[in-house]
Amino acid sequence: MKKDQWKAALLYSTEYMCQAKEELTEIDAKFGDADHGVTMEKVSYCIQETLDSHDFQSIKTMMEAVGNAIMKLNGGASVPLWATYLGGFAIAFQDETNITEKEVQEMFQNALEEIQDLTTARVGDKTMMDTLIPATAYIVEAQGTIEEILKHGAEGARLGMETTKQCIAKFGRAKNYKMQTIGTPDVGAVSAMYFFEGLYKGLHIK
């Protein structure tokens, strides 16, 4: 996959998340501050502005810039998590402008490890990690083209998000509602799912 193809997939993913703004706001309004949709829109615009305002020489410098730009945003707990996660993609590279299937898998694995150093949340805690962890596992275990790998990641992301409907929230304001949170998906897991689906669609749609 060429640098410009990865950039196009990222841009499509940000648009895809922005389209879910109202859905994310509605979910977050049940047990949170009703600001997750706005926050993810802000993160998405930041990614778009960063990608469109620079002529990056490599995927590494691209992802480093994206992570640094998001970290400067004012927002809730999602901002540093997304900054760390997306910045973590850069670790897999030197100065490549093309990436292989193996490097894509390493990219997602590295990003997951970076965010796991920042949060203690794991699968079952009803957070975005319920999406990131299975999506990454699907990506790492997948075989085939990069498009097929990202398709598996999107499938793992949706399956992981769906499991949060049966979990009790253990983080954020939602944890105060305990059993009441059962039946509603975690809003962070939902936005993360749209990120993975958007990446696949952005690469898949010609």
C-alpha cells in the first residue's frame, strides 16, 4: 500500500466517523456528557487538517504529526487516547512510502500496545478497548491482501463493539450507572468501530 492510499483511507475514516456524530451524541447522552460526538468530530477535523496541510515524506512522519496534533486538542479522555493510538502507528516504520501486509499488521499491534500503556481498561470493561483489542487480533491473524486484512479488522471491531451491550461500565461517568448500562453499547467502542470500518471502506472503495 502506498502512502497516498493510506492517507486516503484515513481521510475516508474521519468522514465516516463524522457521519456518526448524532448517533454518538445520543448514546453518550444516556450515561455521559453527550459530548463524544462533538469530540470525535473535533478529532476527525484535526486529522483532516493535518493530512491536508503537509506533504509528508513518509507514513512514519504522517502518523507522528497526526498524533501530535490531536494531543494539542482540548477535549475529554478520548483525546489523549486517540492521540496515543494514532501516534503509535508510526512505531512500525522508518521512512517508508510503501507498506507491506506484515507492516500493516505490526502497525496496528504497535498502536494497541501504546494505548494499553495509557489505560488499564481491557476487554469486558465497556470501553473503546473492547473494539481495539479484538480488531487488532483479527488484523494480526488475517492472511491475504491489505484490503482483506482491514476487512477482518472491521469485522473484529464490530463484533467487539457488540459485546459492550452486555457489559457493565467500569470507566468514566457511565460506571456510576452500573447495571443500567447493560443493553447500551459503549460510545467509545462505537466510534472506534467506525474508525476501522472507515479504513476498510476507504481502501476498498475505488
